Amino acid sequence: MSGGSPAEVSVDTGTCIGSGQCVRLAPAVFAQRDEDGLVALLVARPVGPQRRDAETAAALCPSGAIRLVPPPDAGKQRSRPDVRRFGGPAAGPGRER
Ligand code: SF4
């Protein structure tokens, strides 16, 4: 997953081992909690360079605690009405049926 399509980041603090790799690779997206050093998510839907950094962090996380998935509303953003279903372009001169 990469490029301009939206992605939602999720982290699993039950799996995280607090290595801090994600913070070094994507400091704008991830942090570590003061109390136990486990991952804290700063940006749920990173874009541009932050998105790429989050993907790298997910790929290199030693415990597999980071996931990037399409957001729940991603499909809705891409759907477009089928204009033919609504009769197509308005009739004009020379287009009478
Ligand atoms: S790289 Fe993975 S294991 Fe390390 S702190 Fe981040 S989420 Fe936790």
C-alpha cells in the first residue's frame, strides 16, 4: 500500500514491545508513552511523506504492532454515480431523441 490513496494507521499496544523503532522512522506519526514506552499514535491518517514513513515503520516494526488499512469510508470516496442511469447529458440542439 503506498501512493495517494488514504490509509488509516492502527497500533496494538498489546503486541508492542516498546523498541521505539517507529518513533525513529516516523516521529510525526508515532510517539512512545511516558509511563511504559509503548507506542502512541499521533496521526491516524497520515498523508504524503508521513504516510511513507508510517509504511516503513509498519514494515520494520519488530513485533508487527502497526497496521495500515484503507479507512472505512475509502470506498465511498471513490464511488461516482453512473450518469447513464440518470438519463445522460441533457438533450440539446441536434440531440433530440
Ligand atoms: S516499532 Fe513496533 S514494537 Fe517498537 S515501539 Fe513502535 S509499535 Fe512498538
